[in-house]
Amino acid sequence: MASFIIDYFELPTSSTATSREFFGRAFGFGSRDYGPGYTEVLGAGVLGGLNGAEDDRSTAPLIGVRTDDIEAAARAVTDAGGIITVPVRSYPGGRRFLFREPGGAELLVYCPEV
């Protein structure tokens, strides 16, 4: 059986550079860029990122659920009545998908490369 843990947040942004600078100045958070569309937030107490990718970002902040089996997680979501809104895709460091649970909240499930 796949394992699941909530341990990630992702904030949509129109400019990763502007948001990165803001969070650094306001709260002292560090960052690591993974290209123009994504910046990892460092030192926030939980894994997080700033997503500026036009084709792969939510309109609201996301909570991320880490799993060790992305395909089993996708099946579990749909079997429980969730709707996958962005199919499983690769990103630098693993694979992920977005889904909407029956109450309307959108979340992210990701599986880091090992």
C-alpha cells in the first residue's frame, strides 16, 4: 500500500523572481531556482515552492501530499471520488498531479525521485 503524508505547500505566482524577493526580505526565507517557472522555498519549516509556470499552476495555494507510489495515489483519489485536474507529469525531482476533492479543494500529490 502506498504511503501518504502532507508536507508541502505551493503558492501560485505571476513572477517567481518577485515572490522570491518578497519572501526573502519579509521572512528571511532562502530559495533555489529550478528554471523560470519554479522556485523552491527554503527555511520555511515545511517544503514549499513558488509556481510561476503558466501551464502547471493552480489559481490558489496548494497543499501537497507526498507519496511513494504516484500511480496508486492517482487511483486512490479517483476511487474515492476525486477528480484529477492535472494528470500525472514529471517535474525536476519527481512526478506529480493535481486533483479536486469532492468538497472542492484542489490539492497536489507528488512522488520525489529516490
